[in-house]
Amino acid sequence: MGKPIQDEVRIAELKARFSEYLRIVRRGKEIVIKDRETPVARLAPLETPNPVMGSIPASRSMARVEKMLRSARRQPTLPPGVLDKVIEENKRDVYEKWIGGELT
């Protein structure tokens, strides 16, 4: 386990652990970047264009989601032609009611 992430970071440390610092910035925290002991820049999150539509961090990796989808039970499928038969019967029922004068 490495050093804990700080509010201030030297350039070499930032380069070595850039992804970790970027995750912290995405959560809204600013990081001051130092050249030796001199602050030279600030890594800060961008303002959300629409604060109402914020982002929600992922709770699972895509690999985990794909694994869950593969293991999920599939919905039973209808045998071929069953849906067509049901649609035809429905059309016939509506047509017979219309011809029989039940629909006005």
C-alpha cells in the first residue's frame, strides 16, 4: 500500500499515481501540484455544466456487470409462430366485433 493521497503533491508523485489523484478530483477535491516545495498548479474538477444532471460514480466494473449479465437467467422465449398466432386471433376478434356491430 502506498502513501495516502494528500491535498498537495509533488510532480513526480503525481506522475506515478495520476489515476488515483484524478479519481479524487472527480469527487470534487482540489490538488495543489508542487515543483519541489513551490506550488505551481492546481488540479481541480470542472464545473458541472448542468448541476441538476450530476454524475453518479459506477458501483461496479464493466467486467463485473458483464459477468452478472451472463449469469442472469434468460427470460423464456416463445416457440416460433406463437406470437403471430396470438396477433391473428386478436385481429379476428376485433374484426368480428366490428362486423357484428358491437363496435360503433
